[in-house]
Amino acid sequence: MTYGRLLLTPEDRDAPERVRRLRLLGLGDHAEPFFDAFADRLAEVASVPYAMVNFIDEHRQFFVGLHLPTGPAGDVGALGADRHLARDHGFCPHVVVRRKALVLDDVRDYPRFAGNPVVDDHGVRSYLGAPLIDRTGIALGTVCVLDMEPRPWGRAGLDTIKAMAAELTAQIEAREAFPQPVRPTPSAPEAEGTSWRIGLSGGERGRA
């Protein structure tokens, strides 16, 4: 838990059970091309520089799927470049504890989150993430997207990140039932009739 900041990393009572579940599934300690491909899809749909599939244990976050921007912004030292992040950095630990999607159009509008190290150190301004809750009821981690500019994600963005989280959870469960490599589906889902690249008024703000 981090003190001296407006943001406190939430207590994660499910962490031990999550770690056991991830180990049973063979996840959370190594990168896999499948999850990187899924992160690439997330980034493409959202038109953002950063997208992650993130599994979280007691001490750290591990980006099993990672999309980074090309060019200098994606070099070593960039946010998540080594696939690890402390639990008191970023917003995904809040998502797994809340067990709900989190929508931050502009992080600086929310005092609880504005003091996070990813804001101060990396310039993150907007976040959208949803939990991966499997059939056992454990929140294994998150799918999320980030931008260095404020983004009006809107209802379309919220619906899409939830849909992609549900899709990935189903594929993880298929992996458990049929232990073999799973492959991403060819097309990324978008909210029906609406592209989430366009913010909609009246969307969720700071909650879901």
C-alpha cells in the first residue's frame, strides 16, 4: 500500500487464490505470442499507443500481452517495456479488486488516481480497463488501453472493452478445457453500430 499519495493501492485479498489459479492455467510468468496479438487488436480498435493483457500477483503486474508504440516511445524504459510493473503503479490493481471496468477519460480529473506514478513518470492521461473474471469467480487480471492524451471513451468504449475481456476470458477457459495453443479471432469486436474511436456524451466517468 502506498502512503503519501492521494492514491492508495487497494488491499487484494484474492491475490493468493489468483496466483494459484494462474499457475494452474500456466499463465502469468511468461509472454506468449497469442496474448501479444490480442493486445495488438486492442490497440488497433482503440487507436492508442499502449494496450495490455495484465495478470497480477501479490507483488507485481505482468503484461503477458503487450502492445507498445513504435519509435522512441517504445524503447527500453517505456511504460511496461520489460513487461513488469509494481502493484502500486497504474490502475489495473484497482480493476481486479473492484471486479468492474474502470473508465478514466482524463486521469487528472480524479484526485484518487492523479498522483499515480504512471501519470508522473510516464505521462499517462487516460485509461480504460476491464477485469478477466473466469468461471471460478477469480479476477485473473485485466485487459486495458492507455493514452497520453485525454480520451472521451464513452459508452461505446466501455461496452467494447467489456466485450473483449469476455472474449479473452472464454479463450482462456477453452485453453483449460483443451490444453493447446489458442489463436485470436481475426476481427476485433466493436460496439454495434458505433466506433468507439468517437467519444459519446453521457458515458461512464471514473466507474463502470
